Amino acid sequence: MRYLSFALVTLGSLALEHLPPIHYTISRRGGSFPAPDIANLTYLLEQLRVVEQRYNSTTRDFIGNKVVRKPKRPHGTQALSTLLGDVGRDGNWLASLHIGDPIQEVDMDLDMLTADWWIFSTSSGKGSFYLDFNSKTYGKTSLSFRFDAESPLSVPTCREPKDIIHLPTIKRSIPISFALCRPAKQWVSTLLPSGAYLGLAASTVLSQTKTVPLMMQMIEKNVINTPVWSLVLINGKDGIFSIGGTSAPPVRRAKMETDDELARAGNHGMKRDGVVASRSAADIEMEADLSANEWKWSKVQGAEGWWQILMRGIWVDGSKVLENQPIVLDINTPFILAPPVAARAFYSSVSWSRQLPPPYDQFHAYPCFNPPKIHFEFAGWNVEVLKGKREQGTFSPGGRFSLGRMASGSGYCLGIVVESRMGKGMSLGTEAANMGFKTSMEGGNGLEDVWIVGEPFFRDVQVAFNWKEKKVGMQRV
Ligand SMILES: *[C@@H]1O[C@H](CO)[C@@H](O)[C@H](O)[C@H]1NC(C)=O
Ligand SMILES: *[C@@H]1O[C@H](CO)[C@@H](O)[C@H](O)[C@H]1NC(C)=O
């Protein structure tokens, strides 16, 4: 009772009628990012290129006098013929979407750099499938007055039908509209995998389909009422994605227990059923506590589009080596990418570290026995990151800061903080260029000073994203 009155005072109107969030278990496609004893530089460099390509598909531009991120128009193609994002890409974090009647299970990739919610249906035979003609609840009536379901959206190969989706943990089923995209037969994209894609970017300026976002529909239908989603990882391949709030520690424990039971039963096929099994009243109480003191909030800043915030400081072994660094949060990047100047300042504080020669000069090595103690500082809050062992069950030196030894028998390990090359060679938005903004937008995509804080961070910190107020909350795991 005492707790209850306390909660009512502190939460005020926020939680008067707080609806519980929806929790999805998520996993990394293809398993954990490899943690071999000896680092495979060829592989690591390939993975860096993949990250760079994902960032290179957008550019900065203006809407009125506001700087925004926008999809690039590939040369020689029809405007908007392709959607941002890679359905079915190895390394994407994904949840299992339950849709239709009878229920079809479709892999739904999460992407913090894109803003559309769509299902991609190709004839490649790869990926996971949604078959509209197999679903009794597939409806052609559009929810939106703007488009006839049978007429294309602004992306010519997409339509906007609706179907029932079945939500885990709250156990409700609701009709939801989405973009259903089928590339025309002659296009190369018919060779791509099928699957669902959930864009989680901070702003709809990145939306190409211009359909109503999934979370907005859930709010309209009174399924959730807190405009927040959150992510936390349990290890390199499992995590929890929550819509309408955050997951409390008991939910994460329940999730792990469920996995243990499944593992014991030897029933690996069931592991990704997208449902967090058990919930107690205590979970719900804790979920309501979004405004509690342990959440530290930072305002989103920079060009509108992604979850970019300001990191107040970076500390190495107890000394502050950098301050006021803009960072973009992105769970699908397996590294921490730093602008070259920042990366070098960082490693100059790591004893006996050195930069590798080209073509591997984006990497720095340090003595495996002595990984640095790193703290990230946000609005009045310091958190130690990248500490502890690497994946369990593998012998790998250098702690979680390590990508593996430089060579067999070497005492040097590669650091997971790598130099970004993203400020270079990425062109300016044509509209901005035509408007004569060359100097103010030099560097093009605005990423030359920005860190990309990737997956490793989501194991240290639970992150909540408030897409209405455009702010990011953090809490130690
Ligand atoms: C290193 O990675 C490359 C590219 O992914 C791969 O072809 C090669 O087999 C890997 N080498 C080792 C020793 O695993
Ligand atoms: C980025 O994309 C442009 C085309 O839009 C291409 O010319 C350039 O080489 C790409 N840069 C990188 C680093 O991938």
C-alpha cells in the first residue's frame, strides 16, 4: 500500500492507466558476432563495409530550414523503387511476427536507421514468408483514406492491406495495416529474401511508404499508451524488445528461465517463439516506473532521423579523454565506431596500444592482458561499458573489449572501438547542393564527427526510446 501511494505521487498522470508493454524476445540472425581466439581481419573489414553501406544509403537534406536524413535516390533508378533496409540480412536483430489466421510466423527484422513497417514478399524461396492467400483474415480494405489498398503506395511495388497480428505477453490480436511489397518479376530484388521489417528510426522523415507506423496504430487502438519502446540484450544472440514501455529485470529473468527449460527439453526449434512466458504483478509495477530516478534521459539531437544523442564524456582508466561526442545508437552494428580523430585520442590513453597498418588501419591493437576500463558519460551519469569476459564457452583473450588476437600467439588484441571512415566519399543531397548549401553541409552525410554505438553497448545498458518526446533513456542492466 505504501508503495502504491508513492507510485501515484511520483508518476502522476503518466501512469494513471498504464497499459503493460508488449515484450518480444529477439535474436541475432546467424548467431552471435564471431568471437574467435584469433581475429579474422578480412572478415572484420568486410563487416565494417557492411556497416558503412547501411549508413551510406541515406544522406542529409533540408525540409524547409530543418536538416533531416533522407534516403538517397540511386542513380539511374526510378525514384523510390527500393526501400531502405535489408530484409533477412545476417547480423540483423529480429523478432517473430505472428500474423494471420491460421497464424503464420514471419521473421521481423528490427532496424533503427529506417522508419517503415513492411512485409517483403519475393519469389526467391529465401527468408521467411507471409502468404496473404493462406490467411482468412487478410483484408484488402485499407485503414487509410489516402490509398486504395489495390492501388500502389508511393513505392510502386507496395500496397497497404491489413491483417490480424497476434501480440505476445499481453495476448491480444488486433487488425493492423502494413505495406506489403512485391518486387516486379524482372527486378533484381526478386532474388532477395522475404520477411517482415520494422523500422524504429526516431523520425518519420525517413519513411518511404508513408503508411501509419505500427506503434501509432497500437496507440490508436489503445493496445499501448506509453510512446516508448526499449531494447536490452542478455548476451550476443538473445535480447528483449518491448513496445509501449520497458522490460523490468524480472521479465528478463523469466525469459532466461524459459530458455533454460527449453534447452533442457532439447526443444531448440521452439526457442524463438517470440513469447516471454511468465509475468507477475511485480513485473507490471516495475514497468510502470519509467520516470523513476534510475532512468537518465538525453534529448535527441542532430539531423532529424536517427537516434542521435550527446555523449558527455569518454573515460579510459579513470581519466576523461574526450567530451561532447555525438553518438548514433544502432543495435545492428557489431562495433563501436569512432571518428578517426576521436579514435586516436581514445587509443592514445590505452597503454601500449597501436594502430594497424593499411589496409587495416581502422583497427587498433592493445595488450590482451590489459584491456582498458571504459566509462561512457551521459547527462550526469557514468556507466562502465565493455567489461567482463567475451562469449561464454569460448576461450578468447582480451575481455569484451577484444575482437580477438592479432595473430596466433600474439599478446596483442584488436579493440572493438574502430575508426569510422564514414565522413568521406559520401555525397551531398542533390537538393541541398542545388540550394547552395555546400559549405554548411560539407562532409555530406554529417557522420564525420559521429560515433556509432552498436550492439556491445546494449548489453551494458537498457535503452528506452521515447518517440513522441524524442529522447533516449538509459539504465544500467
Ligand atoms: C576469414 O574471413 C573470410 C571472409 O569472411 C573467410 O573467407 C575466411 O575463410 C576466414 N578465414 C578464417 C581462417 O576463418
Ligand atoms: C556511398 O555511396 C555512393 C553512391 O551514392 C558511392 O559513390 C560511394 O562510393 C559510397 N561510399 C562508401 C564509403 O561506400
